[in-house]
Amino acid sequence: MEKVKQFFKTTFLGGFLVVLPIVILLFVLSWIIESLTDYVRPMTNIIIETVRLNEFIATSVAILVTILIFFLVGIFIKTELGKVSFHALENKFLRKIFGYKIIKETVVQIFGEEKTIFKAVALVKLFGNETKMTAFVTDEHKNGCYTVFIPSGPAPTAGFVYHVKKEQIEIIDVSVEQALRTILSLGSGSRSLLEKYYKAIEKK
């Protein structure tokens, strides 16, 4: 009887470990597709009304057109004319719009190649007990406090900004990319992250 229980237990666990990553991947892909669909909805409606395509094909075309626009703008900006034109547009109009500068700096810091808004990965005791939350350090202050961003899975761009004391934070030797993967996978893969944390505690 014990062998039968062990068989079912190991078989279930094996299936669970195979299926769970696939389910999480499908969940993340579904969220991305839904977001893209919402963003291109106005263009989709125009395509449906003018070309008379069904909604799925119209949405696919709208997404491809959006990607193509980004690509063409990127090529144009790399040219000398593109750089001059964009700087002129930015200085004369865009910078005068409230919030543009902050939005641009944030986007460049998150997605740009040369800058990164996250300086380190940390575990934060936010509630004054032993509960730890995965956080990204965005700033360090002279008084020893830190500003951290705590994302919400599976969308790492959504979350909250907190200002915490030095005693509440433990910076760990984990790459931002690795920590982001644990957020995207709803905590899956956090073992190595926590192992490094506890090893650092033991050394102290």
C-alpha cells in the first residue's frame, strides 16, 4: 500500500512540475496578448470597418503595423536627419508637455541599453515581521535609507514604491534578470534567490 501511495505521489509531482511552467507561460502570454489587443483596439476597428476583415486577422494586422512603425521610427532616428528632427520636435513641443520628461526618463531607464533603474535586488521586511518581499533598489539615501520598488507578479512593471530603513532591507547577490524571472513566474525559481540570502546570513 505504501508503494502505491509513493507511486501516485511521485507521478503527480512529476506531472505537476511539467504542467505548472506551461500553465504559467500560457498565463503570461495571455496577459501580454490581451494588453496588446487593448492597445491596438482603435487601429483594429479602423481595419475592420475599411477592409472588412474578421477581428482576429484585423488585430494581428494592427499589431504587425505597430511593430513595423516602431521599427521604421528606430531606423529613422539612427539617421542624422532623424536625430536632428526628433531633437527639434522634443525641444519645441514635447518637453513643454507636463509629465513628458519624467515618462521618457523612466522608459529609458527601464528599457534603455545604457541605463538601468534597478541598482540591486533585495529582500525587504516591509511589515515588521519575518515576511520578506522581493524588491529592486532604485535609490540609496545619505541617511542610510533606501527607496525600493516591489513589483506584483506576473507583471513586473506594476507595483509600489517604498522608502525603508537600512534595518528592513537585505541586498542579495542576484542579478536583476534572475529576480525578474521569479516575478514573471509567480515565484517559481526563487530557491536560488533565497539560498544566497541565507548563505549571506550564515557568513555574518
